[in-house]
Amino acid sequence: MLCHAVCTAAFATVIASEALVLLSTWWHTYGTMRIARASNQDVSMTYLLLRDGEPPFLRLMLGLLIP
């Protein structure tokens, strides 16, 4: 029973840390997009997310959530 609780806590901690990294990436990407728009450059959010490494985070999160 103790192993189950420890494993669940460890899994929750890993997911929470990955979510924080993901949110931080989105936050900084949005800031980059805002600066680009202020300087009259047309930059899409999709381009910035792909450039900033969003796919590896999503693959990692899906790998953790889907056994």
C-alpha cells in the first residue's frame, strides 16, 4: 500500500513539473509574439511554438499520461 502511495505521488510530481515547463514555454512564447507584433512583424503563434520546442513537451506529456 505504501508503494502505491509513493508511486502515485512521484507520478503526480513528474506531471506537475512537466506542466510547469509547458506553461512557461507558452508564457514566454506569447511574450515573444507580443514583442514581434509591436514591431509590426507578422509572426504566428504556431510558428513560435514549433520553433520553441513545443512538440517534445507534448510527446513527453502524452507518454506520461498514456501507458
